[in-house]
Amino acid sequence: MSRAVMFSAFGPATQVFDVLEVPEPHASAGQVRVRVKAAGLNPVDWKIALYPPVAAAYHLAEPPSGNGNDFSGVIDEVGDGVTGWSVGDEVYGGRRFYAQADYVLADPDTLVAKPAGLGWEQAGALDIVGRTAWAEVASQNLTAADTVLVTAAAGGVGVLAVQLARRAGATVIGTASRENHAYLRSLGATPVLYGDGLVKRIRALAPTGVTVVLDHHGAASIQAGLDLGVDPSRINTIADRPFAAQHGVATVGGAAAGRAELAELGQLIAAGEVDFPIEARYPLEQVREAYARLQSGHLRGKIVLVTE
């Protein structure tokens, strides 16, 4: 037997997520088995468990179900017909509903080789936020002429988007709670406190205007971008698709970036060229506590579950 995070009914993560003993999976033909070291948490995880329409969008009709997407670990079984991977290879990637477990069976084509300088916890939290940040920044073709507003700039996607935008030469303003302002400055961004008066504060920081908004917060932040006069085609949100549709705002997400982009980002983090902080780590058995921390907000980077 092995362990996996499961939920047997829809409901709040802090009530329905449990660590259960399940039959140990084994690699079939065309698969590899990964012994998981770390598994990242994402807001979509608790939304799937709480809201049946969200679950349906991910092709889950009813529980019981496993949980999570992002993982890192070591390949310990290779199925028939698999080439390019061997037992002992260190990898990271994602598989929805299976990641938060001792073992995950994976399609070899979805995995990325973990560079030596990339920590297990960073690698295990990178799949969704890494691909999303890469895709949203790439979608805007940023140059040194751009001033970019990144909302929730210290969060998992935001902190990567800030740095990728800066690498493209853009000036970056990032919304964050006050305790994360010094950190954003260290990344080369100008921090700004969110909340009432945001548009006025941004205008004071960017008198020549904002050209791009990368939103990870929702309708209020999208509206701030519109109020600042940003072209809707240069506002991208991953947080409120219905509001975006009403205003012609883009919704480029992680599906627009793949294995190659994830690998390049992992190399940048391993080389110390991009910072990817881990806010907190919890043993697998404390999955409910981990999601409580995630939902409390004001994070710097990511939260991960560790299996050892």
C-alpha cells in the first residue's frame, strides 16, 4: 500500500481532503512511475473540491478523487516501450488528480529533467505557475518600452511573472501586501499597496502610463487596468474569465506553454537567475493545514507537501 491525498465528497479542502492508504500503482507499458518528493498546492485544487462546475471543467463528475497537479521526484519504474528515461532520473511535471501521493504514474512526454541546482520543493511546485507565468508574459511581446502592472505580484505566478517581465526589459509595478514590498524591490519591481486608491497610486508611480496588466487577482484589478487606459488586448487575467470576456480582456494561461518552456524556466531558477520562493512546506499528512495556509493569502511564492 502507499499514501495519496483523496476526497470522497465535494466540500472545503480543510474538511474533505484526507491522506488514505491506496494500492501501490505500477507502471504499465508507455508509463513511468515517479517516487514523489514534493507536490505543490494551487488554488484550483481546492476550487475543484469545493465547486462541482469547476470539477466538471476538469472532467471530474463525482468524487472519490485524488488531488493536486504539480510534483517532483525520482523515476523508480519504467514501463515497456519507454525510451529516453531511466530508473534514477530526477524529474518534475504535472498530472491532475494524482500528484499528491507517494507515487504518480506519468506519461514520459510530460516530464522534465530536474537540473541539479533546482530544489525538490521548487521543482514540485513549478508546473502550473511556471507555465502560466511564461505564457502570459510571452503573450505580450514585452520590450523596454513597456510598463507592466503585475497584480498579486508576490504570489506563485506573480513572482515569476515579475522576473520574466523584467528579463524582457520592461518596467514592472507589482501589487502586494506591505510585508512583501521589500522583496519585490529586490526583484527590480516597484511595489504598490492594493485596495482603495490603487489607480491613483499607480498613476503617481507611472506618470507616462501603464501599457500591460498581468492579473492574478480578479475583476477589481482588471478594472483598474481599464481605468488606467490600458488596451484590453494588453490585459491578461488568469483570475476572472467571465469579467474578462465582458471587456475583451485576454485569458492566456498555462496551456499556452509546454515542456520546453517549463524546462527553460527550471534552468533559470537552478542558475539563480530567477528566484522562486517556497512560503511553507508541510508533510503529506498535514494536507488540510497546508490548504488552510494557502487560502489565508498574503503568500510569498508557493506552498508544498513533502512525502519524506
